[in-house]
Amino acid sequence: MTLSQLEDRVTIGTVLQGHFKVTIEYRSKMYSCTSTNTMMSDVIRYGDKNGYTRKQAFQALYDYCKQKNNLK
């Protein structure tokens, strides 16, 4: 998946400090989960950090949310 496609399919919202809601679109349906991976959230919001790119950050959160929702 390209960065543009990931940006269209992943939405990040704040729930509490250190926790945030991730919503993904998978096969035309929306799925949500709560993540504590603040490093990936920071990379998405503020740019490359610690060697991670925005695409890697979006992909990590997308894969995490798929796992939490038992999607294949």
C-alpha cells in the first residue's frame, strides 16, 4: 500500500494522554482500536523520528488495528 492509500485509510484521534483511538478502513468497513504506540503517532504528526518514516508509522498502526480486530 502506498503512503497516500494509508493516509486515506487510517485516522488517529486522541482519547487520553498516552492512549489514542485508531480507526482504519478495511475492505470497505471501519474498525477501531486503542493504541499506546505514541512513537508512531509522533512520527505521523511531526515527521520522521528515530529512523521511522510516515509510511512505516501508518503501516504499523494499520497492522496493529487489524490484529486487534482479528482481521486477516
